[in-house]
Amino acid sequence: MQMGKSRATDVMTSDGRKTVNDGRAVRAARERAKQHRRIVEATRLLLASNDVDSIRVADIADGAGCSTATIHNHFPNALPGILAAISEDIIQTAFKQFEKISKGFSGIELVRSYFKTVGEHICEQSDVAVPSIAISVDLASQGSWFDRKIFSDCEELFKKAKETEQINGSHNELARLTHTFFQGALYSWALGSVDSEEFLRMSTESVDFAVSSSRSAA
């Protein structure tokens, strides 16, 4: 018997076919995920001290310890794709923080708390958030808006809010209005038209504007 080799096991696929899993696919997936993370983190470090327009794919590859071909394998659009991944990380981190504090809120305050938390996380990571927001305009046709997750989160939160508080309008309409107002605040901040304090105020008030608009239309 040979030692040191992974034991192969039969695995049934969803369509009823039998395939062999010897652990190599799992290890390959883990390594790919690690490389993906190294690329993202290398880009974050570069953005902390460089203008986004000056960053080359070769610079990212050097920081991530890989080739430029590997960068394109993970992110076919190169920097725009990496920035989209960074934006998703920012929103995901904000959502995890929100989940920790959300138990203390209900009704419309639940939604306000979410946008306050998201706004704070975006401001805290402005060095990567601003270029990610800017590049998302170019990626809009591919559905890669910086704040695309925010809309789906907002829909779910308005569903919960309406369970404990009388709020006019459907959860979808309220989410659409809130998201529209929030986008205006977000892009104004990214362009430097408003400062962080004003952006945070506008982020929370996006919810109030949406509820007020929905009430007026009722």
C-alpha cells in the first residue's frame, strides 16, 4: 500500500452521475480563494498610497506574488473587477457589523441603523471606496454597481420593518426610493461635493425621504 496519497471517494453529482473526489479539487479551490484574497489585499495596499490611475496590473501582481496572467485569470477586467470585489467586501463587512447591533432596533429604526452603519464603513475606507464607486459607473452595464447589495438588503429590512410598524408603500418601492436617495448621497460624497459628516446624515435620511415620498403618493 502506498502511503501519503489522498484516498479517493465516489461522489454522486446532482444529475446522478458518479465522480471521483480525491481532495485535489478542494485543495485547488482553497488555493484559488487564497490567491484571490492576496490580489485584493495587494490592491488595497496600493490604493492607500497611490492614485488609482497610476496603478498597473504589474504592480498588483508584484504585491500579490503572482503573474499578470494570474490577475487576469481571477479578474478578466483587471483593476475594475478587483475594485468591484473590494466594494463588495466593504458592504459585506458593514452588514456583519449591522447584524451585531440590529437586534436592538425594529420598524423604521432598523432600516435607518443599517444605512448609518453602511455609511460609516464606507467613510472609514474612503481610500478604496472612492475609486470603487467611480469605477462602478463603468461596470453598471454588467450589474456591478458599488451598492448593488444594499438594494437587496434594504428590501429585506423594509419587510421586517413593516411587520412591527405601519409604513405606507410596498417594501420594494420603499427600497427603490431609499436606494435612489442613498445613491445620490454616495456619489456626491465620492465626487467631493459633500463631506463625510453630510454624507452620513444624508445616508440615514434616505430612509425618511423614501417613507415620506411613499406616504405622499398614497
